[in-house]
Amino acid sequence: MNVNYSEIENWPRLAWCAICEVGSAEIRVLHGSRVETRSDWFGEIVWAGEFSEAAFDRTDIVSGSGGRQRNDTFNFVSSGSIVDRLHVLRNGNRYFVSNSLPCVLSVANVSLDPTYPKYYEALRSINFGLDSYQREFRCSSGHVEFVYFDNLSWDGSDLVRQPKAFSKTAFSDFDNYHAFLVSMMESVAKNIGSPDRQYPYEMLTTVSSGYDSATVAAITVTSGCNRALTIDRSRSGDSDSGAEIGGYLGMDTHIADRDAWRKHDLAEIPFIAGGPGGGGSVYFKSAEEQLPGTVLFTGLGGGLIWGQPTRDQNGEYPPIGFSDASLTEYRLSVGFIHCVLPLWGMRAPADVFRISASDEMIPWRVPGNYNRPIPRRIVETAGVPREAFGMTKKAAAFMLHQPFSIKESLSTSSAADFNLWLRESRWEWLRRWKLPPTRVGSSIVDLLLYGTVVGLRLMIKLAPGDRIRSILLKKSRAVGHLARRPPGSVRRYTFPWAVSRLQRIYDAGRHSYEQG
């Protein structure tokens, strides 16, 4: 099986799309400027293992994505977390596989359905766990499949999912679990620093006044990480800076202004295009100069694994699911790999929950509801005083699609561009006999919706026949559904808007390449 590479100028640095044709022994890979390419593998990827062996398809401690040839098969490898994913689209005899949704749509020459109102609900289904999320999403021609965590195997005729190898299946106690995290960190750090890399990376960790990122910082520092990134304040305006913790750990900590991203036009687009989370991590734009060429370690999802969940009625713990993937498109453009340390070992969550509740962790429990003994033990043992972190629950994430006027959440430039997209797309709604959504904050159109519902219901009563009444009833229900929703409900269409805007970047690069 042969792999041919083509670098596409002006594509996001870490984006790639592989084209596999049924019956062909050749795979064509289009990619950005910082994707590692070899005769038998490619990727924007780090993992626990020797870089020279390129065995990233044989571990679940892996961040980023790539592909690895094994004899007569080629394995496409997704991230070992659930904040990045692969995207698959089949068109005739060709399969398209990519680490970017707008990229795979561009190369396959399709688009999302701008009239579909439930993309966010489908994207958030990952909250129900890896066995229960919605895998296929509607587009203009067929469906695009989302692949979290699993790998994909291509044998020249079919593309099938393959489960990742287990790095660890059980944890007996805190020392065993902590040793696992530290040893995996050492292996990943060695991989990151390999001199054999075409494109080198540096380690960068987040740190805050909470539990999760402070824990990640305490673990990364044991493997030589000396740079940290923190956001100055939380969503409520309270200080959330982890600079003090970074100081205790001996790290050079950069403090970013949580709201500085608003100085940039259309800054939200790549974050919203990531999908679940709805752009919640847009504050990373405020520290963009710190991110290129780094492996960014974050504590995202730490509450899922290090908190103490409630068992269900059968005595089972809920599956690990996490909805914030808002860095997945942004990072490809900036050029960094996102490594979510709390999700290492995520397939043995019951063991971690049991350790948290065990008697050995009593000295590291504190009064109150915000209590995570495993992180507290790790961070305090690293030399950070108890009162310096984890005292109150804070959050820095933005809520860009809450159920109030979208004008209050999007920046001025993005709200204007979103309204423009709604106008550009209105014929797609009309062509499908759907009423286009109102522009941001338009109360006049909402009044017209109510009037339309009243008129349709009157027509139903006067209609001469069951078939006509049935058609009018369906239209009335559709319009009534729109009328009952507040103006801010148009926010549900921000996902296809953001994806379409990023897709134009891939289209331009691809057209330039094809013409050149």
C-alpha cells in the first residue's frame, strides 16, 4: 500500500485529509505544513512510546491524530480522549478521512445542511459516553461520521472501526494510579522531545486556582515542563489565576486576559466549529502567541474522573462523556496538540472513583461539596499549600449559545457575519418548505410568526379535504415551533455557520493546489 503526500499551501498547519479509493493500493494524503510525513506513517501526533517505533496505533495514550501502515492495512488513529475526533465521509467508491470536519467536507465537495436545527443536540450526545453518542451527521450529500477514540482500519476495500489497545485496565490504589500517570507523562515527554521529529514541540500546561489544571501542572513538571498558561479570572469575574500555584511549582506562568479575544474579528468561528461546547474555550485566543509549536496539557474533564459521581439505580457508575471539543478546529490552525491528561486511563473509571472514596484518601478530603482528594493529594505533595487551590468551584468557559439573545454572546463582527450567513442561506430553507430563522434580535419577525400560525390554523378549519388539512397542520406545527422559541434560538444554527466559514479556507487552498 503506497501513501502519496501533498502539502496544501494556506491550509491550517496540522490539518490533513486522506483519500482512499476502493480497489486501489494507493492512499492520497493532503495536509498542512506541520504534519509529519514518512513512507509508512504520518501525523500531528504525540504518544506514550518511542518516537522511532511510530507505534501510536498500539496505545490509547495518544494525542493528535495520524495514520500508520501495518502490512496490507493502513490504520487511521484518533486521539485517546474525547475532545478531538476523526471524520469520515463516503462518496461513491472513495472514503475521505480527516482530523477536521470542514476539511473533509471541502475535499469531498459537500456541506452541512444549514436548515438542520439539531446539530448541537447530536454533538452533545458524546456526554452519554463512547457507546451511546450519535455517530452520523447530516450533510448535503449523505452523512459524515464522527469517530471518537476508536481507530479506523483500511484494507483497500473497506474502512472499519478498531478499538484502541488498553494501556492500563485496572488501578489498585492511589500509588498505583499515580505511578501510572507519572510514567505515562515521562513517556509522552520523551516522545515530544525526540530529535527525530521534523517539527519539534515544547510542553505547555494550563494552571488555575481549581483542582484539575493544577493537578496536570504538578504532574507535567515532574517530566520537565516549565511553562504554564493561566486565565486571569472566571466567568463570574472572580480571580482564577493559577500564577501562585505556578510559582510554587517553579513554572514560568503567562497570565492571559479572559476577554482579550474580543479584540479580534470573527474570533469565535473555529471554536464554535469544534462542536460540543459551543465555543466555550474561546478565551485561549487571548493567549494565542503562547500556543504555536506546543503540546498543551489541560485539565478538561477532570471533574468526570476525579470527582465522585452518583451511581445509577443498578449501582453502576455513569460512562465518561465530555462535551467540550471547541479547541479541535482552532488548534489545527494555530499549530498545537491538545493533550487531556485527566482522561488517561478513562476506560477504568470505576477504579479511580473507588480510590477517591477509599479510607486512604481521608487526609486529603476537605469540608464542602468541592472536594477531589486525588488531585489534592497530588498537588499538595508537589509543594502547593492546601489553601492555595481548590477552595471554591470556578469556571472560565464562555457560554456562547445560551438561551438568550445571541447578540449578547457573540462579538459584533461575528453576529454581523452570522446574520449575513442567514441571509445567504435563506433559499435553502425555502427550497425545503421551511421558514428561515429570524436574524439576531428580530422581534418583528417573531410577531409575523405568530400571525402565520393563526392564519394557518384558520385555513385548516376551512380546508376542503383531509389531505390538505394534514399538509397545513404540519406547516402550522413547524411554524408554531419557531414562534414559541425566543429570538436567541437561532443560536442552534451557529454550528453550520462556523463550519461553512472555515470550509471556505480549505476550499481556497484546495482550488489553488488543483490549479497550480
